Amino acid sequence: MLTNLHKQLLNDYQHDFPLSPRPYRDIADALGVTEDDVLTAFAELSDNHLISRIGPVIPPNHIGVSALVAMAVPEAELQTVADKVSAHPEVNHNYEREHRINLWFVVIASDNEHLQTVIEDIEQETSYPAMQLPMLNDFFIDLGFKLDLTDA
Amino acid sequence: MLDDIDRKIIQATQAGLPLTPQPYQAVAEQLGLSADEVMQRLSAMQQSAIIRRIGAVPNHYKLGYRYNGMTVWNIADEIIDEIGQQVGQLEFVSHCYHRPRHLPEWPYNLFAMVHGKSQQEVDSQIQQIKDLLGDKNLGSDVLYSTRILKKTGFRSGGPSTAQNDS
């Protein structure tokens, strides 16, 4: 069960986490609790994997280059092909999606040359063509995601 | 742009700020810097939009947002920036990107990830995007993830944490 403090931390501190020497104390002061309360509540959220971390969020392509890549693979071969794709350390997400084009993964590399090498290697290893869908523009205004925690 | 110290600060904080009373001091000690310099550089990177936000990164899947769809739309190139901004502002959209078409098999150039606690909620979100776009929507599809085959990085959890959460 989430306490009110958990819910406040989840919804009110997805952005504007204080850049101050004692940020947890500043949050505690704003919420009328103790620094220990805030540290304990964040630790509980983290231990239960309700937050993955507290820290700076970097938009894609600001560090290195990345592309979303998609392939159409017959269902019978999907796991084999997916394993070959996932074996590359540059691949950091790999999903099966319900579509004729059914294998979707993100490749992150240090520069474009490296990115193209990884994608060419994957095409050769799997013998399926890879459709590259790099980000051309990012429209997301990231103010955090408004969570409905009424039943949480 | 970023220098080596900026990059080190980003690397040192990607797994999360420590849950200790003086987290920036802890990061600074690890890198041989002062806490003031760490905070000042994080602030500068935020102002130059290298850092989008600093805060708690929720695991949507664990919080009950188990239904996610990758919605894809075919929008005329001349208006995609305007339309993309409108879609990106919707509060249930977690990512919104312009990507290239690959004709003939892939006519879609606008990608928006939507998240909900039920299929019904996601269906209603997709309808809201359709209503917003009206006849500017030249075609659309929704791709649901059926299996996570690999997910690495610092975010644990299920499909609704989506690609590149960021």
C-alpha cells in the first residue's frame, strides 16, 4: 500500500527535484515531514521497483546516436532472430509487437558509423532487412507522467 | 556542448542519485569534484536542455499501467511539427516522435506511446488522438507489445516503461 507521502513523492517530484546540498530535507520541509521520512519513503519506492531511480533524465540522441529498428520475421523464427539481435550490447530494448513487422528494437551507438555497422551486422546474421526509423524530431514536453494513484 | 566532466556526471547519476542526505556531495566525491560544481553543471545542462528533468522516474508498469500501445500516424510532412506538438502535449502520451516513412510498407511518420490501466482506457486515448487529428490523420495503426525480448539499462519493469524512457 502506498502512503500519502509515497504518492506525493511519485507525482510531485518527477521533475524539479531540488538541486541543493540537502535535497531530501528541502522536500521534507515542503511536505511537512522529516528528512528521514523522505529518505525512507524513496527507499521503499525503489526497493519495490515503483521507481527505477531518482536522477537526471536525458532525451535520446543527446549522448551518442540511436535508432528504432523494425523487422518482419516469420513467427517460427522470431525467437532465434530476436536472440541474435539481443546478443548485441548496442541493442537495449527489443520487443515483439502484434504486426506483420513484428520485431522492434532500439540500437544505441557512439556515432552513426558504429550504428550502421551494428545494423548491417544484424541484417547479415539474420538475413532479414532492417527498417531504420531514427528520430527526426522529439515532440514530447516532458513534465513527468501524471499518475492516477487512487487505487495504488 | 558537453565536456568530459559533464559526461562523467551524467554517467555517475544514470543509475540514480544515492539515497543519502547529501547526494550531490556523494557524486562529487566519487568524481573528485565539489558538490557545488556538480549542482552547477547539472543546472547548466538542464538549462541547455541536455537534461530534460531531474526527478523520480516511476515504473509505470509496476504502478498499474500495464496496457501500452505504440500508436503510429500518417501526417502530411508540412504540418507534422504542429501536429506532433499537439499530440506530445496529451497527458497520457509518454513519447512522441517524428520518424521517417518507409514506403510502401510503412506509411507512418508520427509515433506516440500511450499508457493506461485497462484496454478500454487505451482505446479511449487512441480515440482522443483520432478526434484531435480529424481529417489530418491520413491513416493510423496501433502496435501492442506481446513480449519483451530484451530490456537493459537502469529501468527495471514491464512494457509500459517503453522505449527510451527518458
